[in-house]
Amino acid sequence: MGKAFERRYAVGIAVLIAAYWLVPRGLAQNVLQLLTELSALAVLGLAAGRNRPARTAWAFVGLGAGLIFAGDIGQLVYEITGDPVPYPSVEDAGYLLGNLALAVGLALLHIKRPRDLAGALDTAVVTVAGGLLFWFTLVRDLTDVTSAAGITTLGYPLTNMLLLALAVGLLTSPADVADPLVARWLSLAVAGHLIGDMLYGINDGAVTIQDRVTMIPYFVMYLGFAGAGLSAARTPAAQTGARSGHGMSAGRLLGMYAALMVIPGLLLTDHVRHHALDQVPLAIASTLLSLLVPARMWLAMRQLEASTQQRDAFREDLAHQAAHDALTDLPNRAYLMETLAALMHRARRSGEEVALLFVDLDYFKRVNDQLGHAAGDEVLRTTAERMKSVLRAGDVVGRQGGDEFVVLIDPVPSPAELMDIAERLVTIVSAPILTAAGKAQVGASVGIALARDGQTDPEQLLQDADLAAYRAKSNGRGRAEIFDQALRTELEARAKLEAEIRHGLATDQFELHYQPVMSVATGQLRSYEALIRWRHPERGMVPPNDFIPTAEESLLICEIGRWVLRRATRQLAEWTQADPEGHGDITMAVNISARHLASRSLVDEVRQALHDSGLEASRLVLEITETVLLDEPTADAHLRDLRTLGVTVSLDDFGTGYTSIGQLQKLQVDTLKIDQSFLRSDDPATQALVQLMVTAAHAFNLDVVAEGVETQEQLDRLVAIGCELAQGYYLGRPKAAQDTTITTAL
Ligand code: C2E
Ligand code: CA
Ligand code: CA
């Protein structure tokens, strides 16, 4: 209903009322009154049509107003004809029936919510008690209640009281039961109606409807109906589903108590006044009440129960939300940590193990980048579902955050089975996922961490699993790695060693020893190999095999390499300066690790070391191992650059790796160093192999150094097969710089 219509309607009804007041007494006035009434009726009809949830209620209100209208027409007819008005007349029937219909309408508005059983029961209790009261106060003493006049006389106060009670009830109803605006308009209508009837009664029917002052309350009634109809047509009772506390309020309890006290009260007054007891109505009323009151109590209990359940469900909901990830509905990090802590606590007492799988998705970022975040969300949800499907009932899978999931395995099976579970997870997660944006595929790297005897704390275990997952990722993704106590110990030792190496570099604990490389034919010194030593303050001299592998796991090896490069080039430059004759053309070999060779900065560092020391590039040899040529794609380019500088490259430990002799031709190397193991063997086949290597190297224009010469026989053999350079304890051990002298004679 539009505001414009309401405004036009208000103007219309105001014009009607004004005209009623202005026209002279007579038929015109009566017609105007009836028109006003009719317009109110029309709006009530509109409300009945529009207000779906309370359609019946409004139909009854409209019917009530219509019957009153009919009564008014009846009265008008009597006035026009001038006939004496009988009692009761047709108009009385219209008014009384109208009141009843109105009462039904109002009552229906009260309980328009289909499940407001409590309200209906309360009304019934009060009605039974009120009915009994009426019976005792009015009806019983009426001499001729059965006559039409008797019923009519009784009918007016009875129906009016009922209307008043209902109007008050509506006014005090919570907003979700009755629209406050509608309740106010209706109450206004009822009030106008009651006051009008009262004035009429006081004048004992002596006034006609043409008496304008007496008519004022009735016009108020028309206005009230019109307003109520308009409001009801406007508000489509959207609040029907709303909840209101309909337990037993103090007011309701009081009302019920008063209703119940009616019976003893009546018995007492009758006893005092020596009246004969009216047993039948008392018996009927008390039977009804003893049915209604327990029913009402039962209802209150049930409502209380329902609201308790509702509150519990609400609390459960909240708890669930706090412990779960909104996207996947999996347990969240906080909940996982709590569960993990509980598991570990139990494990500490029982000596059981606790196993944790850290599942890190591979290529998830690519899904987000290429298919969008919605697809990413879908992938996470599907992944969550899939993971649940391959786990057992006791296992818990949760979302750690981002594309990381955590699985708690309980009870813990054997490590092999754990690996099985992890692989199953990898397989199921790696299956393509059809999202709305297209096909997505991710993988998973799984880290497994096991806690035995509850020795670690939850955070640590999670970190271990994370680390294992990281290792799985760096070992090629789509796989699982186990992290256990042994690995942890190893890692801790490694971390400690790394710190010590760093400290050693900073405090100058490292030094270089130099081992000579001789010409087999002449016994002349041709080169030195710089070999690092660590003068550890507690452990004494530490050989490189004890710390170089650890340094190679991180960028530490590059720092070491830089230091060796600088120190070795400077050393040779110094020796050359001190003895240009003896050292003028010997070279210095420095070992370079794979990671260092792969690093972008190596070429610059070599150039810098040469520059700083003033050593010619041709006098520096870089020893590299075969594996680096296979593993590091950048190594080849770096070697090329280094050789362009004029630096010589030597392939160390040759024969232990995978390089075939045929490949030698293509490699960026100048020298071959045959691994010590070949010299040590007396096996004729091995010796033949050495011969083959030397011949091949020469064919490709490479120099050959034989490593690990410890005896004269070995040296003789080298002479025999034509190997021109040798290195070994027999020729000279690695020595500190100050102990190094030029060895020429064998
Ligand atoms: P490598 O490069 O093969 O060095 C030769 C190793 O053999 C040296 O061990 C040397 O002392 C030893 N050696 C030499 N002649 C003989 C012999 O006749 N018999 C026996 N049994 N051994 C002999 P060292 O100094 O302990 O070095 C071990 C490894 O540590 C080296 O093997 C090299 O791979 C690495 N290394 C040493 N210094 C450095 C360095 O400054 N940087 C890097 N990255 N690695 C280094
Ligand atoms: Ca070497
Ligand atoms: Ca070697």
C-alpha cells in the first residue's frame, strides 16, 4: 500500500467528517455518517485481502464492523419511518453479533501465530474463570435470562468487556505477536465503541444518532478501524517467525493465580451470604481449569526445555566455529595443537608414539594464479574431503593454514604403514580436480614426524614434520619423508657445527696446508694443492672431511671457498715474490665445491682474488668434481667464463663418478685427476683402466695427475704408462705454509 494512497484516503475521510458536521440535520447527515463508516469497512476488507498471515482475523474484524454498520442502517430505518423501536430489535442483533465477530477477530490477531498455544491456553483459563464470575454476578440473579430482552441486556456489557480485555491484550502483546501500530488503532476503535455505548446507555437510548456530540466516540471508532485496516494492509506481518519468550512471566502467573482463586472466592462469598451452591457451573469450571492449568504448565516446561536445547545447540555451534576452519570445516590450527597436546600427554604416560603428517600442497599457487581464488578455495575443500576419505576413523585431519594440512595418526602404525598412508594421501590429492573455472591439479609433499616416549613438545613435532615436508619438496615433490629422533639429533649437531664454522671463519681458526704435485719424469715441483685445515680450540686439528660436507649443505661453503681462494692466491704470490726462480711457474690448485661453482658470484670472486693477490690467472687451478657438471646447469657456463679468464680447471677424483671417457672431450676442463683408489689397487684390470684413462686424456689434450702415490712402485708404474704428474704422501704430505720448501729431487 503506497503512502500516496494513505494520504488521499486520509483527506477523503476528513472531508466526509467535515461535511457531516457542516450539513444540516437530516438524511444527508445520516448518509455522510454511513459513508464514513463504509470507507472504514472498505479498508478493513483491504486488510483482510492483503494481510495474508492474519487474513481470517481481519475478515472477522471486517465482519464485526460490517454488522455494526448493518445495525446502524437498521436504526436509521426506524428513525426514518418513525416506528417505535422494539427491544430487542434487529439493530441490537447487528450490534451484538458485530461485537462478537470483532471479539473473534481480535482474539485471532492475538493468536495469529499458529503455535502460540501458550497464549491460547492462558486466554482459555481467564475466559473460564471470567465466565464463571459472570455467571455468578449477573446471570444467576437475572430473573428472566432466557428472554430475548434478558440476553440483550446482558450481551452489551459482556461483549464490551470482552472487547476491552482483548484490546488491552493486543496492546500488551510483544511486537512479534501484534503489530504495535495496528494494536493501537484497534484499541482506539474499541475505546470509541465502548465510550459511545456507555454514553448511549447513560442517556438510556434517549438520543438519536443525529445528536452530533454523542456521535463523536463512534467517529473515533471509524477512524480507529480505518487506521488499523491501513496499517494491517501495509505491514505484511513479516515478523510471524520471530521468537518471543513465552514462558511464564510474573504477570501471567499472577493472572492465572487470580483465575484459580475465582472458585474458592465464589464458594466463600456464597457461604458468607448463605446462598445455595450452584454445583453444575462450579463443577464444569473446575474440571476445565484442572485440565487447562496442567496443560499450560506442561507447555511452559517444554518451552523451557526447548530454549535450553536451543542455547546448547547455539553454544555447540560457537564452539565448532572456534575450533574449525571456515573454508574446509576441518579442525583449525588451534584445535589441532590442543588435540596433539592431549595425544602427547597420553603418550608420555603410556609410552605410545605420536605420529604427525604435515601435508604441503605442491603447485597450489599456480591454481590460484591461473584459475582464480574461488577455484583455489574449491581445490582446498576437495582436498580436505579426499584426505578424510583415505584416513581411518581415529585419525584427525586439520587445516594448518594456507595450503598446509596436518594429519594426526592415532593409533600409530609401523613406520612402513605410516609411509603407506602418506603415499595414499599424495596419490589422492594429486588426482585432477574439476573446478568451476577449469581443471586444476595439485600435488602433495608429506613430512612425517614421530614422537617416541613423548619427548618432544607439540610445536617441535609440528616443526619437525614441516621440515620433513620441506625436505620432501626439495627432493622432488609428490613424496613423503620421515623425520625421527635420529634425524633430529643429526640436524641439531649440524646446526651446532654450522655455528662453529661461522665462528671459526670470523676468528681465523682455519688455515691452509699445501701438498705438492710433481712431474713424474723430472721430479720437479709443478703445483701445490691447497687443503683446508681447522685448528679447533677444543678439538685440535679437524680434517676437512669432518666439516666440508656440512658446510656444503648451506651457503657456508661459498664463504669457505672465498676465504681459500684469497688465502691460496696470496700465498703463491708471496712465494713467487720471495723466490721468483723456484716458484715462477708453479701453479696453485684450489678445491671448489659444487654449490660454489653454481653460484653466480664465483667468477667475480676469482677475478677479485687474482686482482688482489696480483697472481696471473694462468697460475690458478680450480679443482671441481664430476658430479657438479651433471647437477648444476649453470656450472658449465661459469667454467667457460673462468677458462676465458685464463684459469685452469681440473676434474678431481676422476673415475669415481659417472663421466665416461668419451665425454671428456666436451667438458670445460684442462686436467684430469685420477682418484686415489685406482693407484691403490693391484688388480691388473684396474691398472689397465688407469692406462686407458691416461691415453684417453692425452688424446683429448688433457694433462693427467695421479693422486695418492704412496710408494716407489706406484710411481714406477706411472712412469711406465706415461702419466706425467703425481701427488701423494710419497712425494710430499700437505704442510703448513711455513713448513713448505721447494722440493725438486726425489
Ligand atoms: P681431495 O681434493 O681429493 O684432496 C686430496 C686428499 O687426499 C687430501 O685430504 C690429501 O691430504 C689426501 N692425500 C694426498 N695424498 C695422499 C696419499 O698419498 N694417501 C692418502 N691416503 N691420502 C692422500 P684432505 O686434506 O683430508 O682433504 C679431503 C678432502 O676435503 C679433499 O679431497 C677435498 O675434497 C676436501 N677439501 C680439502 N680442502 C678443501 C677446500 O679448501 N675446499 C673444499 N671445497 N674442499 C676441500
Ligand atoms: Ca682436490
Ligand atoms: Ca682428489
